[in-house]
Amino acid sequence: MGSPRVNALEEYKALLERQRTRPLGPDDEQRLELLRDVLLELGALPPEGSPLPPRPARADAVLELTFATQDDVVRAYSKNIGTGGLAIRTPRALPVGSTLELRITLPDASQTLRAEGQVVWSREDGMGVAFTQLPPEAERRLKSFLTQDASLLQRVRSVLKTDVMGLLKTDVRELGKGPAPQAATAVELDTRVPILVRLSDARLMTLVTELFHQKGLRVVTDSDRPAPIIVVDTGSALDVLSTAGRPGSRTILVNVSGPDSLMGRLSNLSPAAFVKHPATAASVLLAVEKLLTATKLS
């Protein structure tokens, strides 16, 4: 079954350390970007057992920034920031719906981060701004900053679990008194519930697969075999369910708006759960974990 998977946080830190001494190759650069996104998805998960939905990871960071009004350029400070937007402390708050251009100063950065946004809430002492345009390089820099946030890293550590293969290969039973027993030959028998994942969005598919691995879930992509839990979207549902669906299989439909989206050939589906558009890897994970919990209780 292959070697045990390295903890995402440990692997991310190792790649960062290597990057400081020499340029990374294309594969390592791509892996670093994926791990960064995985850590942010893990940081978006609510506390275990909480009914709250995933919330994009934010850092409680005080960053200097400026934004323009009709009259002048206003200097202000952030209260918190994430890839989706930020909260700003300022007595010059703009009305809800206002659009603005932001220039944000990240720590130890020579150039400001530029973004465009829209005010989504406003009060006397500040406002919330959702990013409407964040250039790829600015997004990369912001994600890099967020994955260094201590509070986010603490949340990530709390949800990452010991590698499953490590548990399968470790004999921790006490067999009573007498000579210490010889360890039996490890049998790599994976008893986890197989979860079939097939999504049309290649990036989301990669992120979901990696996130599931980090959480110790068993992901399969071979649709020729039946699976008890199937994760699909409207682009993959028909092909996958025609071969892997069986009585008792539970389907999670991803990137939809609810039952109204199941028109035409998909109208006969009866999904166990919907993950509404735009789906995140964290929201897909929560939907699967709820089904796994329900299965154990039933």
C-alpha cells in the first residue's frame, strides 16, 4: 500500500526550509502550493463536533493598509485577513456595496499587496471587505503569510491525526506476563470505509484527495467497483453512479445549488448530501464525515 504519508504541516515546513537554501524544482513548487492550500482548508474546519460550517482561514493580524475614497487616500489597519477578504479598523468606513482599491503591507515585504474589494458590512469603527479581484501573485503571497499564522497552525495540528498505516503496523497489545512476544509480521489490511471521489474540477479533486489522506480517510478513484460513499458532481455523476452505485450507496453531490440543479437526466438522483457551489475541500470533507458518523451510529 505504499509508504506512510508525511504529515502535511511537517512536509510543508521541510519544503520551505529547502526553498531557503536553493530553488525548488517544478514538482516541489507544485507540491508546496498544494500543501499550502491543504493547510488553509484544514484551518477552515470548525472544532470537532461543532455544527458550524467551514469558514475560510483568517489571521488575526494588524497590517497597515490604504484605501481610496472620493476625497483622499485613507490610512487604516486590518483587524483580521484571509484569502476571501479582511476586516478593517477605520473611522472612515464606507457604505455597504462600495468598491475600493486596497494596498496592504505584509510583514517583511518590499512591495504592497494590491487588491480590489467590496464593502459587505460597515459600522462606525470599521468595515468588512470581500476581495473581488486578487491577482495570482498577490493571492500566493497572502496564502504564504496566512500559513505562518500561529493560531492557524494550532488549528491544523489539532485536526491532523497519526498516519493510519503507522497504526496498522504497530502492535501495542499487552499479552500478559512472561517473555516479551515476538511481533507478528505486519499485514497491511486496510479496513477503512472506501470513499469514491470523482470530480470534474481537477484542482478541487486534487485538493479533496490530499485533504482526505491527511485526515486518514481512504480515497478510491476506481469506479468499476461499488463504494458505500460516492462523491461526485453533475459532470461526473452519471458515469460514476452507473458503474459504482449500488443499493445502500450514499451519494454526495458537489458544486450544486440544491435539488433545483438536478434537472433532466439527473432528476432521479437522491443524494444523501449536497455541497453547494462554490464548494471547498473542507466542506466536502465535513459532508463525508457526517455520513461516516451516521453510518457508525445506525
